[in-house]
Amino acid sequence: QVKVVESGGGLVQPGGSLRLTCSASVSYFSTYNVDWYRQAPGNERELVATIRSNLNTNYGDRVQGRFIVSRDNPSNTVYLQMNNLKPEDTGLYLCHVKNILSDDYWGQGTQVTVSS
């Protein structure tokens, strides 16, 4: 059974940093595109960042220039480095992995709270 596990969330002050980790127990991890989403209470799920199998990346407008997504294929891991965090970055951060065969998996999320 495939497992996708996020970690690294927590409470941080505005202006601080966190690094989230997503680990996926899939075969041929390098062939998967990986998205980070976030969900805040009362808000729609928002796409934060994507890293594709070809290493191309995309970011949401609200995090562009502050967040960096990267991957380490041998360890089946994707990272989300979040800098200069703002209160509006608060939410449950979810990892989504998908390949061209439409194998599609979600994690349970890790909570990020930005507050003084």
C-alpha cells in the first residue's frame, strides 16, 4: 500500500522559516510530479508549488520568491523550504504525487501555523 507522509510543520513567528518534507513509498519516484497544496479553514485548497519529474517547478503567486521546492529522488523525498513566513501562510500543507499513468496519492498533511 502506498504511503505519502508529510512532516516538518509547526508553529513559527512571522518572518521565520520552516522546511516541510514529503516522503512517498512509490516505485519509480522520479517519474512522479509532486504538488504541495495548503488548506486553511474556510478557504479552498490552494496549489502552493509543483516540482515535475523533469525538475521544472511552478509556484503560486502568493509564495513566489519565498518558497522553494526541491526533490531527492533516491530517497523518494520532496522538500518545501518556506521563508519569510506570513500569517496568511497558515494552513494544513498536503503533498500530492501523480504520474503519467494517473497513479495518484495524497498524504494526510502537516499543520503550519504562523503567529506571534
